Amino acid sequence: MTTHVTQGSAILPMHSEGRGVITGQQFLDRLRKSPPNLFIDGQQVQDPTTHPATKNMAASLAGLYDMQFDPATRDQVTYEEGGNRYGMAFMVPRTKEDLRRIGESHRVRANYGLGFLGRAPDYMNTNLMAAGMGAEYFAQCQPEGDHKVDFAGNMRRYYEFVRDNDLCLTHALTNPQVNRAKMASEMPDPYIALGIVEENDQGVVLRGARMMATLPIADELLVFPSTVLKENADKSRYAMGFAVPCNAPGLSFQCREPIDVGRSTEDHPLASRFDEQDAFVIFDDVLIPWERVFLLYDVNLANKAYAGTDAVLHMAYQVVNLKIAKTEAFLGTAQSIVNAIGSGGFQHVQSKIAEIIIMLEIMKALEVAAVDGATLNRYGVMTPARGPLDAARNYYPGVYARLPELLQYLGASGIIMMPSKADREGPLGPQIDKFLQAGNATAEERLKLFRLAWDMSMSSFGGRQSLYEKFFFGDPVRMHSALYEVYDSSEYVGRIKAFLNRKDGTQ
Ligand SMILES: Cc1cc2nc3c(=O)[nH]c(=O)nc-3n(C[C@H](O)[C@H](O)[C@H](O)COP(=O)(O)OP(=O)(O)OC[C@H]3O[C@@H](n4cnc5c(N)ncnc54)[C@H](O)[C@@H]3O)c2cc1C
């Protein structure tokens, strides 16, 4: 690669000048001042706060930031420390009660998007909290060469930098899907996968791409080491961990086709608010300053960083709370449809609602079990139990597809026969009002409800959600294998052996 197509300004040194939470307006002002290098439909987005494909998502993010000041939610989603107030996901849990507070905050924030905002900033914030506390992990990384870097200090300072400035982060872990049978080093070009080109006095230069970053409408991109590096060697140019501003020179986010197509919130209740976008990330010789580098070259450390810092467990704890909110939204919508069309007396309808209730209660139980079994980790952080969280993150992707399907069974033709707001206000409005009213609601109320069910289950927005739920925490096939590898069943194997050898009084 040769020329930089993006306009971003040079990366400034990190300053923790912030004092914690910011408002939605401050977030939008910052985004306008330092826009991420987004490309949509062949053009660079100059201002994500006004571009038609991103402005509503930016406004929704601003709404999340404003919750930190709203008297109704402030104490649920923020905490105080050293005279400053910070977002709750940055809080270091020391007790189970702390974990419960954090869990409640995750659910309150998730409810804002009915659980459909997969990568609200708290997801990455919990990652950073755990990595910042477990920063010593990165001190083990000691590459040869002229540049002696304080990786552990960098990790800790970056956590504080993000917390103090209340930054919004995106992340990108997987390499481009060119040939999954080959390692990154075996590709036709050594810099298809993101790789290290060189080190210099300022930092490290990176070239290549990453496949997917949800929520590129963000301040910074975190490339925490992923668990998917297949290189054979101990040292590899593809092993790395770092953070970079989304407007860095040479960095580009190629966004997918927008799902927010400019329809009203009444017609597209979710897509018009929560199109968090997914972007392909291109690094065209991006210089990452040393203070932003957390790990280099070490395949083993890169592959184990999530587990080694327990970041994966804190992220999974955010996820289980998010999915509880999402399942509650499905239950609320499904029951509202049943109420609207008077189908609640049919047994199979009751059974379908019961299916959602069972999924919800399983997720709630796993959340409680994760806190109940929490222990202090080696860094003094109260860490939720792995077993229930592994169960939740393997269970939910497997059952999620049933939720939109149940809405379709319950809503039937109602989920497709939904005249728009403009139709209701047009010449057929009076007939629409008459024929499409509900047993317990006006046509306007009924259509709003069914449009929500459609956006949850059938629209482009709903379709993307179905794909997202299958893969957002990794490939379900490999996640099952990982669970198989780590789960200790030896006690039960021993019990079976003892039973088979038991000598008792029976014949
Ligand atoms: C909507 C959406 C949003 C996402 N957001 C993010 C994000 O914000 N940040 C981020 O980092 N990632 C994100 N991801 C990526 C996610 O982490 C990956 O989709 C997931 O890890 C699977 O990787 P892949 O998509 O490259 O699939 P691939 O690895 O290419 O797999 C494709 C198929 O091949 C099979 N396969 C490939 N390799 C193997 C193997 N070794 N063993 C067995 N089977 C194999 C898989 O099972 C699958 O069926 C997102 C994905 C989606 C769909």
C-alpha cells in the first residue's frame, strides 16, 4: 500500500485531562471535531453527526451518554471515585455487591435499546477495566529489539485515559475471510491479515485489514489480542494488541450498506435508531505510538490475553445482562401481540409465550449464578464465575433464532400487513383505522406494535440481528470446542466409575 486516502490528523499524545462522564452533546461535539474515517457508498463521511446513515445512531449514542446525567438513571449507570463520576462499566468490582450494581447498570443501559444495541460502549469498557487491572499480564511480553516498552503501564494508563475521557470504543479481532484453511503468513500477500511492518522511534507501523468492527461511529479502535491466531511460531508479526483513534492517518472503516434508510421511528422503530454499523477495517501503514501498544509478536500471550486478564468474563457478564434485556423485549412484544389480537386463549399460543419465558429465566438464572459463584481473581477483581457465563454465551446463540420465529408464528400476517405512517395519513386512512384496529388498541397503536415486531424479526435490521447473535462472541462451533476443552468433568467421570464398581447389597 502506498497512499493514505483518509484525512485524519496525527495521533496526539494521550492526556487524561477528562474528569469522567460526559453528556451526549459533548460526545457529539467530539465526534464532529474528530470524525472517524468512515466510508459509506464510496464516499468518506465528513460528519457522522449529520450524515443520513449515521446521524441517528450518533444521536442514540448521545442518549446513552445523557443517561449518566438523568436523575432517573444517573446513580444506576455511574459511580463516584476520587471526587469524579465515571461510567459504571469502568468500576472495578471488589465485592459481589459491586458486581450486582454493574449488572444492573448493564441492564438499565441495555433497556435503552431494548437489547438490540450489541456494542454499546459498556462492552469495551468492561474489557478495559479487566485489562487495566490485569495489566501485569502484559509485562510478560518482552520482545527482542531496541525498543523497551512498558506494556503493562501502557495498558493501565490506557484504561484510565478511556475512563477519564469517557471515550466510545469499537474493536476488531478477526483477519479477512480470504482463506480459512491457511494461516495469515500463508496468504498470497503477507499483509492481507493485519501485520507489523516495522518499528521505529515513534512506534510500530501496521498494514493489512481486520474483518469486522461493529460500532465504528466511535472515538477509538481497540485491537486487544484475539484468541484466533493460528500461527505456528512463538513469535509472529500477526500477534499484537494496541489502541488507535478512529481518525488516525491511514486507518479506514469501510461500512456495510446502511440499514437506517431514513424512515421514521414509527415505520422502522429499531433501524431508524440503532443501526450501529459494521465496518471492514483497513490499515494503510498506520503508525501506532508506543504508548498505545500493549503486546507485540508473542503468539501465546496474544491468544491467552482475554483469559489471562479475565476480560472475557467481564465482557460475558455484560453480554448475559444485555441478552436478558433483549429477551424481555421479545417477551413484551410477543405478549402485546397476543393481547392485541386476542389469541391468548389458544394453548399453542400460550406454549409459544412459555418458550420465551423459559429462555428468559434460564438467562436470568445464569446471571445470578455467575455472581453467586464470583471470586476475587489474582488482581483483586471480583470476577463472575466462568461456568454459568460459558453456558450463557454458548446457549443463547443456539436458541436466539427461535425468538424472531416465535414472533412470526404469533403475529402471522399482521407482521407483514402494516401500512406505513404515510398510508395512515393518506386517502385510505379512515379504512386503515377501521380494518386494522386491534381488539384492545387503535390502528395506530396496533401498527406501531407490529412494526416493532417486524423490525425485531424480519426486516434488514432483524436479519442482521439474527446473524449477529450467531457470531458476535465468536464462531459457535469453536466456542463449543473451547468449552469442551476447559470444562472439568473429572469429578463426574469419577462418580460414574465409582458407581460402576459399587459393591452394594443388591443383585
Ligand atoms: C454482525 C456481526 C458483527 C460482528 N462484530 C464484531 C466486532 O465488533 N468485532 C469483532 O472483532 N468481530 C465482530 N464480528 C466477527 C465475529 O467475531 C466472527 O464472525 C466470528 O468470530 C466468526 O469468524 P468469521 O466470521 O471470520 O467466520 P469464519 O472463521 O470465516 O468461519 C466461516 C465458517 O467456516 C467455519 N470455520 C472456519 N474456521 C474453522 C475452524 N478452524 N474450525 C471449524 N470451523 C471453522 C465456521 O464454523 C463457519 O461456519 C461480528 C460478526 C458479525 C456477523
